[in-house]
Amino acid sequence: MRLVFAGTPVFAQRALAALVEAGHDVALVLTRPDKPAQRGRQLMASPVKQWAFEHGLEVWQPPTLRDPATWARLREVGAEVMVVAAYGLILPAEVLAIPPLGCLNIHASLLPRWRGAAPIQRAVEAGDALTGVTIMQMDVGLDTGPMRLIRECPIGPEDTGATVHDALAEAGAQAIVEALARLGEGTLALQPQPAEGVTYAHKLTKSDSPIDWSAPARAIVDQVRAFDPVPGSTAVLERVPGTVLKVWRARSASRPEGTAEAAAGTVLAVEGGAVTVACGDGAAVALLELQRPGGRRLTAREFLAGFPMAAGDRLAGDQG
């Protein structure tokens, strides 16, 4: 099948590779314009662009899809269908109408739950035990189109945003290959999304990072899991103002005896390879992996060797 593919990050690159391996004619690859890298500020090509160049595919990086000249070029390609995965630009109605078989989106949730920009992280943050991928026929709404194919994926208690991302990237790659095969056979049904159960996965920002120690222990643990690796979960040790620590791994814990009245954010104990901190529901969390500015991720035991903490210290989430 002749395709246009639109995507940007690793999640999309895995789907592109699967489509090429399955024998589809990817006539044009759309991806976001190059962006400055975090260090050195040199322009960095997206994972999709890098993979496409390595495999001899034509790449195009329009800054917008709302230009009539863009629509004309897409028509010239003569693709039967457009596959979209984490592209990062909104497809206007004019683009959606170009391919005869429409535009199929690989969305990383079980729609209608977690429509929007960050479905993987929001599912983990919410403590969901199940997620998946939905192959959706795109319309002009925000992830509102009818569903073509659904594949479920469990979220384990130790899963993170990174591990769920990788599982869903593989599931999405397999699902889109199956969906296109069935589309070609005429056996890919359309199913409207349920009206009930709609939630929105709002875009991740740095404001998501600070830990609210007044939250329940389970919510803090789920936040830490969800935001690994991006945007990370952070705290400030009050006696070292301005030093933002990242928390990469945590688990729920019981409060040590005699600490029932300690305020949320108070370090209750530093022992057994963990920093135990009071939470807002009368429980605690044990911090197991941390990082200081300019450092690397360390187990709590390794971290404490160079950054001592003690019972009675206070952690704040607000970084001003």
C-alpha cells in the first residue's frame, strides 16, 4: 500500500520501521523541523528523520499543514492512506480528506481514556493497571475519531513511563501493520468511541515535576514512575535552598514508630538504603533512587554517601 507517514519521536520511528519491513511503499515521511539539542544547542534531527534518511526515504519537514501549497504536495504523492504517530502537528480537514482511505492514527491509550498529548505518562500517573494502543480513523477532533483496532497492554506496579512507552511502541507498530492489512482486505471495521469514560492527557510541563508531599503515598509513587524519564519528579531539601533533587524510584512505606505526627515532607528515617519521607495520608514513601544537579542517577545508599540527609530534614516540592 502506498503511504504517507507522519511522526517524530522514537514511538513513531518503530511504527515506520515496521511498515517498511512489512513491504509498504512509504512515499513520503513527514516529521517536525529539527530542534536544538539540550547541550550545545545544535540542531538535532528527530528519530523518524534519522531512520528515514538511513533507509533512503524522502523526508519533508513543513512547519505547518495549513498551507495550500502543502496540501498540493500531499496530493501529488498519490498515497492511499496516511499513517500518523506522535507527529506533533494538527492535521486540518483539508489534509484529512486527501488520502482516499483517510488518515490512521496510532494513539497510545485505550480510547476514549487519555485523549491528548501525554497518554502514556498520565495513565501511569493515575495508577491505571491497563492501557494499550488504539488505531483510530482521524477526524478534526482531538482524538475523537472512530476506532479501527485496539490492543491492550498491562501496566505493572514497577512499570515507568519509559517501560510502558517501549511496550506500547512495539504494540503500536504491530497493530498498524495488522490494521493496514485488514484495511486492504476490507475487513477493518469502524467502531465509534464510547461517550462514557472520556479523559484528557494534558501535555507534560516542568510544572508537573515538583512532588506534593501532602498527597497520598500511592499517588507520589505513581508520579515518580510516570515521569521517568520525562519530566522527572523533583524535591528541594529546605536546608540547602535552590538545590533541586530528582527522585527516580520510590515505594510506599509505613511510618517508623513514633513519627505519626510528623508533617508531610519530613524525612522520617535514613536507613536500609532508603530515605523515608512522610506523606499526607498518614503513610510514607521510601526514596530509592535520586539525583542531584549535575550528577547521575544513584541508589539512595550511593546518593547519601555524597549528599547526607537525616531524620528531621524537610523536603519541599515547590521550587518557586
